[in-house]
Amino acid sequence: MNAGSYLNWRKETAFGKEDQFSVSSTQKRRSIWSWARWAWMIRNH
């Protein structure tokens, strides 16, 4: 896994911006799911 691209990706998501503003549980859950799917794909390639 490329840590740099992970950090860049995280900054572009509500999940990464959580400290800057409050996000709804729906947005947070969607961000976590998209991260999980991305991580799973990286791990399986």
C-alpha cells in the first residue's frame, strides 16, 4: 500500500476532514465503506 496516496485520498474524503467539520453518520459510514472497499481491492491485487 502506498501511504502517500492513502493520505491524499483520505484528505479528499469527509472521513479525512472529520476534524474540520462535523459530518453526518451517513456520510461517515459511506466514507468508511469506500475506504474498506479500496483497501480490500489493494490487498487483493
